[in-house]
Amino acid sequence: MPTNATIRSMKLRQRSFYAILLFVSACGTNPYNPDIVESESSSAPIERDTQDTPEPPASNTAQATNTLLASADAASTTGDHSRAINYLERAVRMDPRNPNIWIKLSRAYLQNDELLNATRHARKAIALAAGDDLTTRTAWLTLADIKEAEGNLNEAKSLRRRWSARG
């Protein structure tokens, strides 16, 4: 026959088991259902019509990148190329595999007369654009503009001749 200590130990284990079971089962449920909204005037939940619900927005990173690109365009339009570069540098950190951002960054450096950085970013865009003919062409033509700004007119002309014909 079990002793009182053994019975208490078994009850404690049983309670612990049920507590853990309750905790684990609660972890698998979603306490918030966005399709049910509490009514302010009554305690009865109201079912929300999901047919008119707009599509969820793009990811936060994509939204932030688009905002930075728009800010960079605005800064560049007003001639504040340093500020445009700052926005584009942040956008590149958020989406480093997007060759179009690298092209914009290269152009911003070109407009700011930082030709070494412009060249470096144009070459990065060329490497990332492999397989996308239009983006590759744009990146090479950006490099041609940089070569022209450097005074290397023959190389700029050669690049334009080669890549303009592909458009």
C-alpha cells in the first residue's frame, strides 16, 4: 500500500503533467482572430466581412526600400545628390541583390562627381544583372556615362555602340 508521501508525490506529478499539457495546448492556438471583432456596444463578437478586405501590403522591407527610393529620387531632383546617396546606400543595405538600386546609386555618385564610387557601383550592378538584358544594358550604359565623365571618350563611345544596339 502506498504511503502518504508517495500519494502526494503522484498527485504533484499529475498536476504538473496537466499544467504542462494545458500550457502546450495553449501555445498551439491563436488567441486573436482578425476576422472577429468585438463590438463596443455589446460583448457579442461580430464576424467581419473578409470579401472587401484589401490585399495585404508588400513586405515591410519592400515598403521601406520603395520609400527610400522615392526619397532618393526627390533629393536628386532638387540637386541634393549627397542626400540621395544616403537614401540609396540604405536601400542597398535592405535589398543588396537588386541591380536597379545599384544603378541608381552609381548614377547618384556620378552626379556628385564621385567617379570611383560610381564605377564600383555600376560594376556591381552589371554583376547582379546577369540574365536580365534590359538591366544589364542600363548598367553598361551607366558605366559609359562614367567613362565619359572621366574623359575616356573612346571607351564610352565603344560601350554605347555595343550596348545601345541591344535595345
